Amino acid sequence: MAITKDMSIIEVVQKYPDTVDVFVNAGMGCLGCAAAHFENIEQGALAHGIDIDALISNLNDAVGAEA
């Protein structure tokens, strides 16, 4: 299953631990914060000024899925 921008951050991290480095390297190092529990990836990326398309591509590369 491909990771999509509407998935929750915490859901992705719990299901795919290999994505932690991708989030951190992109500038989203606050994976343990409260927002990670209710924000989806797109919301988190927008809050941090991160290119959502590049982030999704990198997340899917990390888990070996095709976006």
C-alpha cells in the first residue's frame, strides 16, 4: 500500500518505522508531538514548509511502495 498525503503521521510511523528518518531529514522532527497524532502528512508538511510531493515520494521510496 502506498503512503498518501491524507494518512496520519503517527499511523505511517507506527506502520512503517523506516519512515522516521525521512520525516526527520525533511524537517519534521517532532514526531512525538501531539500534532503528529491528529495531523495528516499534508498538514504537517504545510506547517513546516515542506514540499508534500517530494515528501510522499521519499516516504514511499523508504518503504518500497509506489505512490
